[in-house]
Amino acid sequence: MQSGSVVRVYNEAVGIKGGHGRLIRINSQGFYEIALEIQGKFYESHLPIASTALISMEPEVESVEKIEIER
């Protein structure tokens, strides 16, 4: 996941269950910096990596090449 990714946010401590946001960056102090959407507006948030789960809204592009076997 990279900066600018649209994500779903889960953090039990603050009661976020599938909130929408945009990952701004992962800082070196152990926090995700996220623009969190609340009632149609975005608010910058700092959520601890240890207790926060992020799920990308965009599926990953399959990067493994399929091997075709001749028979």
C-alpha cells in the first residue's frame, strides 16, 4: 500500500469500523497519517499502527505471470 491509497480503516479503540480514508503516509513514530472521512468531510488523523488495520479499496494487480504448459 502506498501514500494516496484509498482505504477502509478499522480501529477498535476509537470505534472506527470500516471508515473511509486516504493514506497520507506512514510516519517513523509508529502512526498512520490518514485523511479520515467523517460525514462527507476529511479530517487528518494519526492512528497507531499497532491497533489499526487498513484495507485497500482497490484490488491488487496480479503480478505473477501465468505459466502455460504445452502438452
